[in-house]
Amino acid sequence: MREQFLVFGSPQIQQAEIEEVVDSLKSGWLGTGPKVKQFEEDFAKYKSTPYSAALNSCTAGLHLSCVALGLQPGDEVITTPMTFCASVNAIIHSGATPVLADINPKTFNINPVEIEKKITPNTRAILPVHFAGRPCNMDAIMTIAQKYNLALIEDCAHAIETEYKGAKAGTFGDFGVFSFYVTKNVITGEGGMIISSDEERISRIKVLGLHGMSRHAWQRFSDSGYKHYFVHEAGYKYNMMDIQAAIGIHQLKRVEQNWLRRQEIWQRYNEAFADLAIDLPADIEPDTRHAYHLYSILVDEARTGISRDRFLEAMTAEKIGIGVHYLSIPEHPHYQKTFGWRPKDYPHAMKVGRETVSLPISAKLTDGDVEDVIAAVYKILKN
Ligand SMILES: *Cc1c(COP(=O)(O)O)cnc(C)c1O
């Protein structure tokens, strides 16, 4: 057995990030400044999109996207039950009502057929999540959005490197929203980014993200003299700091190199687990690019003789950190109480949520770490 616990999703931090953060600290400019601007430009370039706004989280970005669409109480936004709670909470905090549409059990992505069943006269938007970095069926989703005149917010928290038929994830809809949380593919500690092809929308997002003020604070105190600011609407405090962007700038430079490493680990797992009685991630659809953010297996007690939760405990005992992405949204008491949602009404998301286990797939893993994960899975499932 390993000596050291393998922390799930531990980020790969290198000297370049460390030096850039120290540079920010020494410059005295910690808040939103030139490094945020550079990170926004670098990210927009990577996504082949003209406009971007850096924020302090993806959750903030999802919330501002809903606010910027002008959603009102009574408006409905359709999203997936197989996501992190932030996708749903962002809709709630904008005043709109979330509506769930079940997933495709193979891809774990929202099923367009289920979306169409949930459309009412109050539906205003669709908020799909590219689960694990696998692109949603965007042809079908765009067709529905156009047919019913719906806005589209893509939750791209897993999907920085994702592509669908030659187009990059986050460029299909009104807004694409990304996360740089510590376990994600590019990290800033906490952080997020919104991209859009609409310049006015991104300027509105920037105003909303900093109290509704007309000028960025970092321009207020520049050497060109003090400038008054005016508050145009009651905004939020969602701006990214230069210290965060300092990390992101160098992380983004390694995004493709790290993607290749995760692809290697993904293929090694596929090979190693081929003869086990567990479901592995579905094959990657032609003409798409998977971001390899999560490697999820399904542990079905009827086939393996061990429950998912006992498998989690056994992996932890083998000193392998694992994750669960995710218990389906209707499993949580708040949503049951507020919306009357029940897990069995979304049977595919319920089943995945109760059987899924995410194995470590960070670019930081050594070949030895990967073999330790494989050995632990074998030991537990062959016993
Ligand atoms: C991580 C995550 C978020 C939230 O990202 P933060 O940057 O932590 O706010 C939202 N949606 C999904 C699907 C996520 O995985």
C-alpha cells in the first residue's frame, strides 16, 4: 500500500505561478489590475472568443449570467440534475425557478428530449453542463433554443478544453462560464470567467460584478489622477484579484500539456479496468473533444458485491482520495422541500449519483500514483 494519502484533484503548481504571485505581492497591487486584464485576454484567445470577464468564481459567473439575461420571478430555467449545486443555486438567486431535465445515462449529460418535455410558456433559458468535460449534444440543444426562443448559459466548469464539431465549449450560447477552483483543469485557487461574443453584455457583466460601478477600481486610483465613479445599478462583489490571475496566467500556458497527460491516464484506466464488472466512461463521440476533467466509474452492488459507499471507504483505506460527482440534485433536502423534487423522478441521474465514483485524474499524478489507483481498485473489486 502507498505510504502517503493521494489527495483527490490536487493541483499542479509550478515555479512560474509562485514567482508571478510573489511579483504581485511585491508590486503592492493585489486587487483587480493588469494581471486580471492579461488573464482575460489570454483566456479569450485560447477560447477563440472576443470578450471575457474574470470573476471570483464560476458560481458568481452563473449568477451574473442569469441576472444579465434579465430573468424575473416566475421565469423558468432548465438545467440538469447531474451537476454541482451551484448551477441550480445561481438560477434561484437570480429570482428565476430551476427546472430539471434528466440525463442520458451513457453520457451523464442533459438529454435534449427531456429538455423539450419540460418547456412551458414561462421557460426563458437552458443551462446545460458539459459533464466531466464531455460536450452536451449542442446541435439538439441549439435547435430547441431557437425553436422556443430561449437563452443559453453553458456551465463549462469541467469544459475548458472541450470542443463540439469544431466549436469550443462556451461559445454556443449567450454566455459560457468557467471555473478555476482548485480541483479544476486550470486553477487560480478560487476564480471564474465568463465569455461572450457580445461586447455590451460583457461590459454589463463587468459593471454588475463590481458593485454596479461605472469604472474599474484599479483605474480609479491610477497615476492619471482620481476619477469619480457612479453606481448605475445595485451590483455584486465578484471581481477577480491579480493574485489569482497571476496563478491563472501560467496555468493556462500548460493547459494543453496537462490535457495530454490526463488523456494518457484516462487511456491507462480504460485498459486496466476493461475486465472488471464496473461501467467505465462512455467512448468519446466522434468529432468532439473531451476535457478529461473527471474519470467516473459506476459501482453497481448487484454486479460487484460491494456498495458504492463501501467502495469509497475501501479506497480511502488504501490511501487513495476519491470523489463523488454528484449525488443527483433531488437528493438534497433543500430542493425537496422547496420544489418537491424527488430522486426517482429523475431516474438516470439518481442511478448515476448513487453508483458513481471519480478516480484521481490530475495532471500532477505520477505513473506510480496511477498504478497505485489501479492496484487499489483491483484489490477491492477482486476480493
Ligand atoms: C465547480 C463547479 C461549479 C462552481 O465553480 P466555482 O468556481 O467553485 O464557483 C459550477 N458548476 C459545476 C458543474 C462545477 O463543477
